Amino acid sequence: MQSTKTLTRILERTNIIDTLVVSGIALISILIRSLSTQYPLGINGFDSWYLFYNALLIAQAHGNWYAVPPDVHAWFPWGFFIELGDTIGLPFIVALLSLPFYSTYGANAVYTVTLFLYVVLAGLGVGAAYVAVSGLTKSRIGGFVAAAIIAVSPALTVKNIVGGLPKTSWGGVFVLFSIYLLNYAIEKKKPIYGAFAGIPLFLAEVSWGGSTYIDLSLLAGAFLLILLNRNNEETAKAFTLMAIVTAFLTSWAPNSIGFLSGLAHGLSLLIIGALLFLDLYLKNILPKEISDSRALLITASAVFIFVVAIVGLSFLGVTPIPSRYYAIVNPFYQVTVPIDKTVAEYIPQPITSMITDFGIALFLSIIGMYYLIRESNLAGLWLLVLGVISIYGTSEQPYLFNYTAYMIAPLAGAGVFYIIDKTKEYKAKIIPIFVLSLVGVSLVADAGAAITMSNVPNEIVTSASPYPIINYAWVSALDWINQKTCPHAFILSWWDYGYWEEVIGNRSVIAENNTLNGTQIKLMAEMFLNNETFAATVLEKDFHLYPYGNPNYTIPVYIIAYDAVTQVNTSSGEEWYIGYPSDLGGEFLGYTTSLGDIGKAMGAMTVIAGYPINEYLNTSLITSEISYLNSTLGSIAQYDPSVATELNELSSIIGQAYPLAWTPKAYNSLIVNMFVEALEGTGYPVIAPFSSKLEFSISGLQTTPGTPFPEIHMVYFQPVYVALFPWVKGPNYETYIMVMIYQFVQPGTVIPECVYYG
């Protein structure tokens, strides 16, 4: 009796200790992701603004996600309803958390919850990883390792800091809770807990989406379970209850994941449950010599049905796999899709980038997979399949990285447990100590990277630049749109900024971050890359939008572009250069590059429009400049290491200026003319790229005067607002971020004078 009481006290103390340790790890996770709160608060990224907008609409409808009004600020002219499908869950959660305060604080309540929901995510992620691993392995150490990996993961920092609403991260957390509850139901032989597992799985469905991904991964896990001969009645019952609850709850969600699609999803889950029961039935009725082959028979039948379905759909002209996901399955297909080729999040990444994101956990996860395939039940095999698919998927399309971290961390925790557990058999105490020390060092390195990546302001105040320098050009321009344009005005810009313009500007846009209409994006690229007459024709013929002053005019139309620009103080006065110095902060040598729309025009836009890049970029300008340097300094560099170093640096600076090595067609494009006219409006000349030269004389390195652009006054597009904010100051120059807004007007029509702000 005494020993029983002692054991109870030890267990209670252990639970308290575990809670304290996990809470401490969660606090570290929260503190790392809270570093960005020292900067001006703002919703983080692009998609998060639209999710906030959805949450605001749901809150205005008193939490009724069926009563949300249509989204009239969608891409023109068709529009679409609020995304009531696979992203409705997260805005719904935000709205529900805001409702107690909404009557008093209104939209500010929704905004505040959106800003700080990352705190909940940081804590929940740590807890989900711990319970999933400790449940699967019965190891506290494995759980602690998984929790610590989540807490310091660099992959979970960029989108998970203040103001972020990362759908994929929330999906990963909910999936881990489902794995824990499903495992609990199977281990304890209490299938009823499978019903509870269906609740977080439903939340994963409606907050992240990925219903097909979840269905297929569960199907693969079920096949593995049957092949390994680990299926039993408790597993089949627990899974089926989970499937029923998930399908029932999901069928209540609105629109695209609503009753019919939700019902179809539920049926697909129930088919997996039927498969598990079929295996048990065959096991009982078939003779033993045949029963041992039942897994192969079931697998062969399923593969046959799958192949017939794919062939049948293809014969009917139906693509069974959407192109976005087919590009993951077949990376060679991706290079044939113009939009996929231009979006960094869709481009396959090297193994070095994967290691940077996930650290040693990437390698430990492989050991965890081995352990799960040897020992685990359906819950563990599901995690195994999720891990394999997510690692491969992230290597092909890195936008999945902040979901994959939630799969790699528990697999790595399981891997650490397996190493320690196996070495106990050989009484080699040094191996566990070595492994834990290696993991600890790796976690410290990951924490350093995560702290650095978190200690930055949000994109809205850094102008989406790669440098974490606060700048309010976009905020100023969006505020002007919101306050000074008509409510029914229409905005054209490159798609990256579409959500900002929809939500903060409160206006309709041609394209935003979730626009899947390739024609819309291609037309925008063509407009920027051709002259203003071409752009005006597209607006009138393709969009039926007419310029202000035209008899057919109905809707005010504005076009926006942004980039860095540099003002140089020379002996003859102030001069403008489009772009920023390649050696930002160093001495200005007359060469600039682009981080904004010029760089996108001379890259992504040409690809999407289908224009040859050599029609816009004259690379001979770069090679001739570098050849001049080599002919001037090359002979000296052979004998003087300092000159050789300088020659390499100068060559790099010139090489990085390639987005501004323009051909005559680029000079006549709408995008270039917009920048030139806006800058000329300040009263200072704008210098043509590559018109100033480096020269070497007795007095040293000098930059020759450049050639100013002629005065540009477009007739169809007139500047109405230019936001110019200082960004980086150099020895004799200052670089600004410029966001410019032009209005579409009838030639000869005069509009109010352009406002410059900065």
C-alpha cells in the first residue's frame, strides 16, 4: 500500500515537472516570436491581411459564417465571394475570440486578436509536439526534444511572428493533436477517443484546407498498417469514429468545403474505415495461407481502381490533379508553368536550404521514421506518411516549410528516443549523452537564427524589401487610396500587393496574392512591359474600363508601382537614379539594381507575358563595362592583391545592375516611363542607367556624368500621388522607397496636381 502511494506521488510530481518544462519551452517559443513587437505593429505578410479582412466580415455578422457578405473588392470585373472554403476556419476563430470585445472596440478588437494570436500558436505548437511524441513513444525525453525543436525552429519564425496568421502552421498543430488523440484511443483500447480526434482534424480542414492531402495520407497510413499486419478492431473503430465526426463537422462549413464537398470528403474518410474493417473481415474468413496475402490483394485492387480512375478522367479531358499540386509530384512540369517559374515559394530548393530551415531535426526525422515503421500503430504511421510527403513537398515548393516543421519535429523527437532506447541495451551511456549534446548545440544554433529572423518589422513597414529597414511609403500610399479615391475605384498593380490594396486601400484590384486567373496576371505584365497606348487599349478592350474624361467613363482607374530610387548629390546638383546602389551604403559608383517592380518587370513579368528577356535587357552593357575594368586594372591586379580584390568587387557591383541594363523597348515601357515622370516631378533630372561610366586617372577612381532622360509626360496616365520616404543614406546620396499612383485619363484631360509626400 505504501509503495502504491509513493508511486502515485512520483507520478504526480512527474506530471507537474513535465508541465513546467513544457510551459518553459513554450515561453521561449513565445518570446522568440515576440521580438518583432518592438517595431511598429502591423499584420505580418500579405495573406494575413486578407484573413484579417475575412475575420472582420464574420465579426460584423456576429460570428455567423453563413451570413458573411460577398467580397466586392475582388479582382475585376467578375469578383468572388469571401473565401468560405479551406481558409474560413482561421478567420472564424479570430472572429469568435473578438466577439466579446467587438461591441465596445469594433474592428480594433479583431485587429488586436489577429496581431497576437501568434502567442497562442507558439504555445500550442510546443504542446502539440510534446503530447504527440510522448504519446507515441511513451518517452518524455522524445517529447521534450520535439517541443524544443518547435520552440526554436527558424522555419516557424518568418510567418509566425506578431501579426501572422499562417494557415499551414495552424493546420500542422491541429493535425498533431489529432494524432495524439487517435493514438490514445488505440493504445488505451477506447475507440470513443477517436471521436475527439475528429474535432482537431475538422479544425485542420477548415483553417488550413488540404482535405485531399489529409485523405491520401490517411489512406497511405492505413495501407502501411495492413501491410505490416498491425490492424485490429480498436484501430478500425477509433479511425471510423474520427472520420464520422470530422465529416459531420466539416459538412457544416460554408461554401466550397460545404455540405456536398464536405460530404464527399467524409465519404472518402469512411472508405478508409471500410478498408480497415474489410481487412479484419478477410483475416477472419480466409484460410491462413490466403489470409497472409490479403494485404497484397487489397493493395493490388486499390492500385487497379486508382489507375482506371486516372485513365478514365484523362480520357474525359478532366485533370485529376490541379497544376499547383502536380508541380510538386512532377517538378519537371513546374518549369513549363510561367507563374510557377516566377514565384520563389514554388521553386525547388537545394538541400542546404532545407538544412538551414530545419537543422539537425531533418536528419533525426529519418531515424524517427524508421522507429515508427517498426513499432507504431495507425497514428504513428500517419505521422510517418505526413513527414515523408511534407519533406518532399517542401523541397519542391518551399511555401510548405512552416507546416513541414510540425511534422519534422515530432519525427525527430521519436528518432532521439529510439537512439537512446536502443543504446540502453548495450549500456553505452556515452551515446545518449553525445546525441543529446549534439541536439542541444543544434538547437542553440537554430535559436540564434530564429531570433535574428524574428527581430524584424513586418512587411507593410519595410516595403516588402529584403532589408529590415522601417519605411512608410506603402502605408502612406494605401492611406491615400483609402481616403482620396472613390469607393468604386479600381486599382492595378503587380499581384504581390493586391491584398494590401484590397484590405487597407479598401478597393477592387486586378490581381492579388491568391489570383489563379493566369490571363489577369499576364495582361497586367503586358501592360507594364509595353507603352502607354498598349496599356490603354488593354483597359478599354479587355476590361471595358475607360479613362477619366472619356464619354464612356464610369469607374476611376489607378495604376501603382514601387521601387527604390536614389538621389545623388553631384557637383552639378541633385540627380535621380532609378533603383538602389548595388553596394548599398557604400560609395555611389553610378550602378543601381532593383528590389521592386523594375526587377520584377525585367524578370517575372517577361516570363509571364511570354516575352524574350533579351528584348528588354542588353547584357552587352554589363560585359562591356566589366571588359573595360579588366583592360584597365587587370594587369595591375596580377601583381597587387588589393587591386584584384577591388576589381572583383567592382565586377560584382556592375553584374548586379543587370535589371537596369535596358534596351530601347524597355526605355519605352509603361513601367519605366512611370518612374521617370514621377521622379522628374520633383524638379531634378533622372539619369539613364549605364550612361555614367567609371574612369581611372592619376587621381583615382571617378564616375563620369550621366545622361538625363528627356522630359516625359504620358497622355493616358498622370501621376496623382507619389510617396517618397528616406531609406538608406550613403556618403553623397540618399536612397528612398517610392510608391507612385497614376490615374488613367483621356488625353488632354487635366487632373489636379500630383501630391508628393515623404
